[in-house]
Amino acid sequence: MKLTFTAGATSKAIRIYVEDATNGGALTGLAYNTTDLVWHWIGPGDAGSTAVTMATMTVGTWVSGGFKEVSSTNMPGVYEIGIPDAALADAGPVNMMLHGAADMADVTIELQVDPVPTVTQAYADGAIWLDTNASNTNTVAGTDGTIDNPVSTIAAAQTLSGSTGINLIRVAADSTVTLTATLSDVTLEAMGPANLELNNRAVTTCRIVGFAVTESATSSTGTEWIDCRFDDVSISSGFVSGCLVRDEVGLVYPGTIEMKDCATLDPVIGCSFNFSGYTNGRLHLHNWSGDFEVLNLGDSVSQSLYVTGSGVVTINANCTGGDIYHSPFIEIDDNSGGAVTLTPIAAISVDATKIDANVVEVLGEPLVEDNSGRLATNASTFLNNGNLATTATLDSISTLVNRLGAFTGTGVNTVLGFFLALMRKDADLPSDVGGTYDEETDSLEALQEAGGITDWTPTEREQIRYRLVMDGDTSAPADTNLPQVAPFDGGGAYAVTLSFVDDQDPAEEIVGAQVRIVRAGFTDIALTTDSSGQVHPKLDAATYTVSATAAGHEFYSGSLEVTGADSPAAYEMPLTVTITNDPPNTITGLGFVHNQAGVGEDGVEVTATLVEGTGDDGYVRDGEALTDTSSGGGNISIAGFIRGAKYSFQAGNGSAVTKDIPMTGSNFQIPELIRTDS
């Protein structure tokens, strides 16, 4: 047998089977001290084997060199042995042999001792694995916290993170992680629905992904919360992205909390942000969605809320001050009696030093912040009548104006003024137009009245639609005085007559054939043969390709050479007839074969041969015999008889009988046949 262990493994026991050498059966009754029983092993690089000092043991409890029969009655021949730790100390092949006892066949054992995996190999995806539903609190690097052997506490995961240098902790679905100490400098990632109980612990410079978060953190400075759900929590400065909020979020000093693409989880329960004790605190909600309530704003010094997105912000009556900066799609319900200063973002004052400029956005572009936390007036921003803007915004506006052109922008010198002057003769002429344009004579209205722009009358439109067979309407209009337009004949120097006849009957002229005459790069005309099967193009001297199609005929293509002679002899270009006969209408013949006793008999062949057709032109009939052999108790069924034809029927070597096939019905009875067995 061959078993695999990891180098350095200890206290390992295995089970072996001992065969009776005299009869091939199980050998029972051996013990560690059986006369002449010996055990040796040799490891990688060893010069010789090592004898094992054998000892008794209890099945299931390892002892070095232990040897114990499992059960001579229930499992005869099966013994448990305790592998000495020394045999598994080094990586490589290890061979063992037990032998020597009376009637005992030699037992050989091959072990493969693998090297201890590196930390990188042990931890799948470079992560410590945590499953709070497991029961492993050990912290052996390379062994514990693997995907196959996860630890069950965040404390054990943090210990392994420190010893291995791995900062990613992945948490199994349905786990509940309860912090018992400060969590710092790790990424905590939920691999499915999982809970995180902050338990009044600090969470600093971490990345928390995908958790349902509850309770309060004493601090969360520098922490990112990604795709989480907040249920009645308290957090401090940090970054929040793609999270859902329910119930109350308490804001803990110090710093700024940035929230982007977040929303109210439950519109019925709603959510709120509590500024109580949040000194110098700033909450920025970027692209927020949903309604929420603001509590205790103004409770401490320098508190502000910045919000863009959509929803209703309700200011609770317990708010006594502070600032709220909001985008146009945010509706404010102020119950503070005006205690809170409300400022639309489009009119942010440069003196609003309480605003964190990192997150103030003007037309979607964030401004920058200097070291003092005030709004910077560098290359990214400028002052414009006491308001903030961006050079990028101004550059865009300037580019737009340049593309429109140098409109004065007053009076009629606007885009609208120019359009009016182009269309109406009574419009005021913009002075920016310049040149000699005169709206009274050059506008669209003036040109139409002067006849420069005309339109078809209703009668003319009706006749045009008729000539073009538009809408499938081929009925002539009431007034048919509109001149007929002859098809284009090529306009060449020489009149040519092309005749199209049936190649099976040259006297039959093909009327209504569609003819196309092409000379690449010069001529491409389409004509239809007249009542004489002819077309009459006018062509210059050259070689042309002529193609034609007609109902019931194959496509024709050929060459035409015009030599210059006016009105040459007619070109006979036959079209090939396409036979379109339907397949013959067939019927099935039925019969019954029996023996002298009237019992159905199988294995008798009945044939039918076509001797006379139906007289219909266009068909070439197949004279090969139709056959069937009786089966299923003497039944005969022959398909493929042509209705109206005559067939000769024969059973075995009997006499032939002819029959006319009926024209109606789905089947018929074959004629009576007499056979003799050979």
C-alpha cells in the first residue's frame, strides 16, 4: 500500500492486513511481542533500515511502534500500527516491512512524505479563510485558516494574518463575525451573506466588503465599506460605496465620512443620520438615492452635510444649526425653523471654509483641497462673482460658443434669429449675417412664392403613384392626362432588335421577359419584351452582356456585339423551358395472403409492374416492379401505385393479373392472385 503524509507529521497510525502464508487467508492472533515478529523502515537518503521498537497500543490511540489486532472475529487479519514520528520527519519516499512471525506473509508499506507547503501554497487566492460555523481556533501557519481548514474566530484569523503577512481575510457565507478587539490593516471580504457585529471596537484602515453591519465602531478612520448594509450602526471618518442604509447611522468624531452611490434600504423604515457629538464632522453623500432624516445637526461645532442625487431630506426639529449643501434634485423638508443654513450647490460661496473641497462637485467635477482644508484657488478652480467654477467647465463653454459662431447674442443676433431669417420673408435680418442676403427675396418663404420652390398638385401626386404602382394600387386615377414616360432605351447611335423565343419551339415568342443589357462602366438598361417577344434598345458599337428572365423559363445570359450597322438583324436568344410538373399522385395497394386452411401466411412475395401509364405528357415513368413480402399474419401493403395507370400483379410463381389503379381513395385492394408453393 502507499499512503501520503506531510513532512513533520506526528502521531500517525495506520491499519494493515496480514495474510497467512500457508493458505492465503487472514492471519490472526499476532501481538507486538509475537516471536520473531520484526518491523523495519528506511527513509530518504538513509544508508540502512531502522528497527522499530514495538509496543502494545489501544486501537484508535497512537503509540510509537504500537501494534494491535483490531478484531480477530469481526476483522480478521487487520492490525493497527503506530508510525514512529522519525519516519515522517523528512520529505521523500519511506518504505516499511513487517515480517518474521510464524505463517506470516511479509507486509510491505510505502509512504510518500510530501514537503511542508509554503504559506503561499497553503492559502488559496492569497487569503486567510474564516468560517464562524467551524470549530478551529488554532493558528498554525500553513495548516490553519486554509480554505479546507478555516478558522472559526476573527481573533485566530488576525493572528494568522500577522504571522503570514496575508492581509486578506475571506469569510464563509452564513458566518457572523463579532469583533473582540481592534480590527486594522486587513481586507474582510464576505463570500456570501454574512454578518459583522462591530461590538464597540475600532476598525481602522480596513476594507470591509459585502457584510450586513450592525452595532457601533468606536472609530473607523481610513476604512472603506464596500457593498455593505448598515443596520443601526455608528461609524467615523472613512469611505462608503454602494451600501444600503436602514434605521440610524450615528456619526462618530473625528473627520469626514464620504458615501458614494448609496441608498435607503427600506423606504418604510427609512434611515437617518445622527450628528450628535460629531464635532467638526462632515458627511458627504454623492449620488444618494432615497429619503432620509437629519438628526441633531448643529449639536457640535462645524457640522455640515453635502448631498447630491435624489430624494427627500427631512431636517428634524432637534437640528439647531450647521449647513446643508444640496443638488437641485434633492428636496428639503425643513422642520428646524430656519436654524440650518441651506445652500444649493450651484451657489456655493468661496467663504464656506467648513466645506471639504475634496468632495464639492461643480458640474460633476470635484474641486481640490489645500493643506488647510479650505477650497483651493489653484489651476483647477477660479473665482467668478463669488462663486466656484472649474476651468474645464469654462473651456467647454468656450468651445461650444466657438462652434456656434460669433453670435452677438442680443436682439435677433441669436440662433433663433438666424433660423427665422432663413425661413420667413417678414423676419428681421440679423446684422451678424453680413453679405447680400435679403430675407424678403432669399428666404424659403420668398422663394416658394416666386416659383423657385414648387410642389406637385394632388392630381399629379395621384398619377405619379399610379405610374409607379405604389401601395400595390394598379387602378387608374380619374385624370390620366399625365404623359407616359417611356423606359430608357440606352440612347446609343444604333437601333438594335433582340428577339426572345422558346428554344423548344422557336416559333413561340416570349412576351413579358425582363431583359437587362450591361456594358460595364457605360450602359445598364432594363427593358421588357413586347407582344412580339422583342426589345429595341439603342446602343453604341461595343460588346454587351445580355441577361433575361421569364416565367416558366430558366435564366439566360449571353453576349451581344454591336458592330455599328444601323438596325442589324434580329438576335435570336432562346430561353430554356423549365419543366414544372408536379410529382405523380400515388396510392397504396393492400392484400392478404393465406394458406389452404385460410390462415394468414408470411413470407410470400407479391410484385406489381407498370404496364400502361396515364397518358399525361411530360412524365417519364419507372417500370421497375413494386414488391412486398407478406408479414404480420399474411398482410401485404405496397405503396407508390400511380393513380389511373395499369399494373400487372403476380404472387410467387402464380399467374399475372392486370388491374387499373383507381383515381380516388387513400388505398385499394390488389386483384385476386393465385399462387402455388414451389
